Amino acid sequence: MRLFVFGYGYSARALVRTLAPAGWTAVATVRTDDAAARAVENGVQPVRTDDAAAITAAAKDARAILITAPPGPDGCPALPVLAPALARTGAFPDWIGYLSTTGVYGDRRGRWVFETSRLAAQSIEGARRVAAERDWQEVARGMGLTLTVFRLPGIYGPGRSAFDRLREGRARSIAAPGHVFSRIHVEDLARGLAASMARPRAGGVYNLCDDEPAPNSEVVAYAARLLGLPPPSAIPLAEANLPPAAMRFYAESKRVSNARAKAELGWRPVLPTYREGLASVLAAGG
């Protein structure tokens, strides 16, 4: 059982760890020598993104393929590489997972969104994800691939949480009344992907998130309490002088439903809110 990953990052590493006890091995694309060395340290075989022969061989041997690389101005970088490779092999995997974002829904003023909700991306990044989903779905239908799209909110876990920002003095509590968003612990994300791999569904689309959307300021304050620190003073959004990327984050407020993933995949977040998630990060040495 072999997993091929296009874009070996934080989420992919969690999935590799989740699948390893069941006997899965992994191959992943890398761009640099340092990235290749880190992959080897994790027990993952690296292949260069520009090595067409190696990618074709990896695609041919893969039972599952995970695509995590973000799209650029020209679309998903994996599509023009993987689609021809799969066509050349004629041996298709049981499952292909594409990691997208809940940014495809745009701003809903705090209302709930579902997989059937209208896509209304407001940022360039969100619009690129909408296009990449569409492109992959069209290719999958044309080639008969079992493709599943996962729309993800903010991902956190060890090494990537409010604890790190607090310890480094970078955490800020932005007062943005009414602003909420969803999130997911990286291990729950990996478990959701594994659940989908066990139940492949062509054309499937799932939101993977925890059960309790919440304001970012609430999460930062709770993390500070767990560390025994005073929470950062609240700063009104209009006075925060945030960079453009952060302002885009606060321009969108929505609650994301995970009901379909629960119903169809038999998946439940083990860490259903940020409280259990942060406690898990802290217990893991985060």
C-alpha cells in the first residue's frame, strides 16, 4: 500500500504518520535537497517535481494520491504533471484526494456553509482554489478517476498553534465583533483523509473541520490561560494595522458544517473544539 503525495507539507506529514501503522509507505515530491533530506528522515521516498519519469513510476505504484500543493496563477501545479503521468501508466489509484480551502465559500457574515453552498470566493487565493477544484473534477470525470475534494479551514497542531505565537510575542487579540471561523487539528484532518481512503467516493466533496467555530481572540485567550500567561490586550480591527493577508482573513466570517463527513465517512473529530485541540498540542510538547 503506497501513498503518493504531491506537495509534502504539514498536512501530508500527519497523514503519513496516521497510515504508517497500517503498513502504508509514502513517496512525495520535493523541490530542494533540504526537503528531500527531511522526507528521508520521515521515512518518505522523495522525488523531484521536475522528474517526469520518477513521478510516472510513483503514480503507477500508488494506491492513493494526495495533492496538497496550492494553485498559482496558472492553476494547480500538480494537474499538468499528474494527469499525463496517470494517462501514461493506465493504472489508476483507488483514491485521489485534493486539499482545497473553505475560502471558496467567501464571506457569509457568520452563517453556516455546507458542501452544497454556493461558491463565492472573495480573495485571489480562494478564486484559484475554486478553479483548481473545477479543473481536477473535469479531468477526473474525463479519465474515470476517483477524486475527492476536501475543503479545509485553519489547520493547527504542534509547531503551528497559538502557543507558538504567544511564546514568541507575536500573538494578538483582534477585536472583530461577529467574526468567527472554523479550524481543525492536523491529526483530525489526517484521520478524516484516512476515513475517506477507506471509503473512496468519486466526486465526493467534504468539509473537514471541528465542531465549534469561534473567534480567533477567544482561542488566543484560552491558549494564554493554559500557559499561565495574561491574554493579549484586545485591539480594534480598525487600529490593528494588519498586513493584507491578515486583513483578508478578517474579511470573511462563516461557520463550516462537518455533517456530511460525519454521515458519509463515519468520521468524528477526536478533538471536537479548540479547547481539546490546544490541550492536546500542549500535552504533546507544543
